Amino acid sequence: MLAPMARAVTRCGWCGTDPLYVSYHDEEWGVPVHDDQRLFEFLILEGAQAGLSWITILRKREAYRRVFAGFDPERVARFNARKVEQLLGNPGIVRNRLKVESAVENARAFLRVRDEFGSFAAYQWRFVDGRPRQNRPRAIKDIPAKTDESDAFSKDLKRRGFGFVGSTIVYAHMQAVGMVNDHLVGCFRQREVASMGRANHPNSTRPDS
């Protein structure tokens, strides 16, 4: 007797058929994140992606976790010039000096923000009033590359000493950590992610830009 076929689902077309990409789409993309270490991970990975495809970064993610101390910002902030040179010799990550040095500086800036606001999450989620933006794009072309919120977030990050945080990179970060839900209408994750956003969100207010 043949096993019943798995239920077919509709996904956002951008994730293609690569199992790693599909898993990321199905399990992570758009899910609200309030854990500081995970937020730091996505900041580093989004910065590394600049000029590259996201699937390239996903394939290097485990190597990043190993060499960037499990994305512990306190440990990364202590990386010195010798450590940077060591990282630049590692083929498992993107060996771009500016990106690697920026990751270390971003860790230090991250800690300053955490000290000021109590957590980086408390700071970051203020840019959407503490609640995920629930968009309902019908096609990939309907998803913006950046928004007023990402412009304000990017500008403030730069003011605080972060690098590789242009508005387009920041909007991709916001999508990844669930500050916005950009799953397409018809995608099986659109409603699931929307429910997560409604179920639990911190009370917060947007900062002055």
C-alpha cells in the first residue's frame, strides 16, 4: 500500500526548492524574535549578506556560529586585530575585511544599546511600536525594499556606531526577526506568523526619529 502523499502547501516563491531555504522560510522567517543573542545573530548575518544572496549566508551560518562565539555579543566585542586576521583566513565565512571588522564594532555598539535600554530587543522593537507590522503582499513585487520604519531604524543604528546597516539591509533584518510579516497572501505561513505576532508582543513606544 502506498503511503499517502504529503499535504501540498503554498510558499512564498523566493524560497525556491533548496531544503535549507525552505526550512528557513517555514520555521524562522517572520517569526517575532525578542532574544538579544538571536537578534545579534541576524544583524551580523544580514551585514555579511550585503552584495550576496541570502542562501549563500544560510550555507555559511554554522561556520559563523562557530567562529563568532555562538553570536555572543560580549565575546565578539572582545575580538582583537589578531582574531580578525584569523577570521579573514577562514573560508567558512565571507572573508571581507570591512564586514568582519564591522561585526566586531557592531558587537560593541550592541552592548552599549543593551546597557542603555536594558535589552537590545527593547530598543529595536520600539521602531514598530512593539507590535509586528502585518502586511499582506500578493506578489513579491509588492514587498518594499525599505520603509519609513527601516529608514529611521537604520539612521539611528548608524548614529550609534553600527556598520552595514543601510535601510535595505535593516528592512531585511526586520523581516527576518518578525518586526514585519511579509509572507505573501496564500502562503501557508502568512496566517501562522500573523497569529504569533498577535499572541505576544511587548508594550513599547516608538522613539523620536
